[in-house]
Amino acid sequence: MTEPSETYSGTEPPSMKTRAYLGSALIGIAATVAGAGAGHLIAVLVRADASPPYAVGSAVVDATPEPVKSWAIRTFGSADKLVLLSGVVIVTLLLAAVAGLLARRRLSYGLGLLGVMVAIAGWAALARPSADLLSVVPSLVTAGVGLGAMTALHRGAGESADEGLSRRGVMLAGAALGIGAVAAAVGRSVGSVANRVAGALPKPARPLPALPAELPVPGITALRTPASDFYRVDTALIVPRVDASSWELVIDGEVEQPQRFSYADITAMPMVEADVTLCCVSNEVGGEYAGGARWTGVPVRELLARAKPKPGNDQVLSTSTDGYTSSTPLAALVDPQRAALLAIGMNGELLPRDHGYPARLVTPGLYGYVGATKWVTRLTVTTYAGRKAYWTVRGWAERGPIKPSARIDTPQPLASLKAGTIAIGGTAWAQHLGVRAVQVQIDDGPWQQARMGGDAGIDYWRQWWLPWSAQPGQHRLRARCVYASGTLQTDVRAEPFPDGASGYHEVVVNVR
């Protein structure tokens, strides 16, 4: 009887080949996670903005076309940074898997791809305007740990990488993943502790009176925005960690007497309070990128007066510790009728780090990209013709005055309401102009005068509301503000780019 013969085709069974590929990809991912986690931990200790994922993400932000940035802010809101970093992580893990697959054929191929990835991160860290020699350290640590982990995992994968990871190899890869995750978590924890601000805010020479009473209408935005809820739109993927003891503000450029102020110099000056509502130029009509706070600081005009700007200049180019620049009209900063501050406090406490600690600009009546530089370290007196700022290079308007607007906070769009008396309410702002009134239109009816909340000054928003006897059906609500001068806000619709959105805020509701 003839026994069946077995022949070897020279190919692996599909299941074994799949296991081998998955095992190799896992090696690449585990090595990369271990390296990136170690690099992030070291970055937190030496230079937080040099953490490889954040450095690469910042480079991506700088290289992204303006329409894409605007779309991201509109689509993802304050989560835009999280979405970007998630994208960086996903691409990194995919490349790490490819590196693992290349190492399956030849270790040097996989190590080479990982080396290129780390080199890109190192270049991105060194390319930051605030970079120094320490900026490359996290990438060097990432390279050492990542390349070492890949070599060790590859050699410990099993007797034959073509047969997939052995149990020992799986355990080693899992350990590498765990080490990287723990290192990243420890780095995040250490960073959170380091980001806390300690100290007392100096008392103002003349404290402002309390804000007016809130309107008792549910759903209306509060007059004062807590720091934790205040919008944050900036280019910093990781909050700069600035030491107040070494921070200084430099005033240079076209001035007769350049100045340097330490944090101690600033806090020793008489403090001024100002109630100012800030708005982001990316805010859509009816959007949430606006917030009101009580700011404490030193008038910028007093600091500039010491430097003595030369005639013929019209711009102050402010620079942040991370290299971001903003162009503010010189006239706005020296105007005695405008409370432009170098702010060190917010709502009675020191600035939080994510809102500019140790110091930021607050310029009433100008969008944040023009007059609210966070983590500011330099004011350069110059001209608009001579210097361009970060956003103006990208096509945004140079001067950025805020466009007045009224926003309907309640009812919400497409709300389903019971027939009867309903409160329509919201906020309105016309910084440096003042809000006199708000008018509301229901469907195509006449414009009605809303009832106004208290007035905290021309630079602060006001609450308003209107009782409405709602009848069943679908209704369209509109609101518009009237400046203190009696001028109506424009009804012309405009997108945020290049100088801010405009038009009446509309809300459609259903009454049953």
C-alpha cells in the first residue's frame, strides 16, 4: 500500500503568515511606543514643547494651509488640537507597524525607518523659534529607547520570525508597550503638577465694583466666564511652561529707550482692573468663541511710554515665548480711553498657564489674534509695512477690530417648545463701542426691543431677554445689537476669514 506523499510548496500557511506579519507589526509599534513614552517623559522634565508628538504636531500646524486650519476650528472647535495630535499618533503607529514589517526581512530596514521618524521629530523640535540645545534631548532619548527596543524585541521574538512571535516575544512586546504607556502617563501627571500656578495676585489700586446682577433667565450665558470654561484658540499644542522668576518682557524696535521688565518689576507696579470681553476671529455668527473676564495688570501705554516709541510707527509686534507673533495697532495700545493691559490676573487670580501665565496682552475691541497674545515676552515697535505677524502672513486682516454682534443663547436651535410664554435671551457685544440695545425679530414681524441686563462698560458684553408668546408651528428668531451711538450692527453675512464673521444670528425652533 502506497502512503500519501507530502510535498512542501515553499510557502507558509496563510494563518502562519498572518501571525508572522502581525507579530512583526506589533514589534514596531511596541518599540515606537516605548521610545515615544520615554521621550515624552524626558521632555516634561527638560522642555515640554520638544516632546516628539507635540513637536511634529506643531510643525504640521505651521505647514497647514489657512483654509484647512479654519475648517478644523469650525468643525472640531476647542478639540482641534486633540484631533491633530490623534492624527499624528495614528500616522506614527502606522509607520511603526511598517518599520516592524521591514525589520522582519532585515533589521536594518526597520531601524532605518524608525531613525527617519525620530530625525523628523528632532528637526521639528529644533525648528521651533524658542528651541535651544535641550530641545533635541527628548528625540535622542526616543531614538535610544525605540531603536534599542526594536533590536531587543526582534532578537527575542522566537527562533524564527517567519513563524510569528513566540510567547516570550509577545510578553516582551507587551512589556515594551506597557513601559511606553506608563512613561507617557507619568510624564502627563508630572506635567499637570508643573502647570499649576502658585502665588497671590497683587491687589488693584482701585478695585472695580461688582458686575451687574445676572438676568434670571435660564440658558443665558453668565456675565463672567470662569477660566476653566474660557475659550482657548491658539497655535500652542502644548501649554508653554514659563518660570515667572526668569520671565521678562522686552520692549524694543523703533524706540528711543529699549526696556526690560522682570515679573517682579511688573507686579511691583500699581495694578489696574478691566472688565473685557474677548472674541476669536474664527468665531462664527452665534458661536461660542467669546468670553468675559475681569483682567488685572498694568496699562500697556505706561510701559510703552518708558520706551518712547519713535514717530512714524503704527504697529506693535508682540512675540510669545513659543515664537508666535501678533500685530497690534500702536494707537490702540497707547490710547488712554482704551484699557489695553499687560495682564497677569484673570477673575481675581493669577493667570492660568493655558491662558497666558505669567503675562498676556488684553486689548479691548480687537480680536484675540491681533490684541491678546498669550505668554508674551516681547513688544517690538515697528510698522505694518515692515513686519508681518503669524496670522497676517496667512492672509488674515492686519488690524482686526471686533464686529459687534448679538447672540441668541436660549432657546437652542431646533428646540421643541411648548406653546405659551417663552424667554428669548442671550448676550451682545460691541467692545470699545458699547451696547445700547438689542432688538429681536420673530419670523418676518417687526423688530422688538429686548429687555437689557446691567451695563458693565463699553468693553463688556450685556445680557438681554424678550418674553415671547409662542404659537404652534416652526418659527425663525433673529437678534441684532445697537451700538451706544445708535448704529445698528450690519446684516451683511460674512465668513470669519479674513476679518471676522458678521450678520444677524438666527435660530429656528418648533413650537407644539
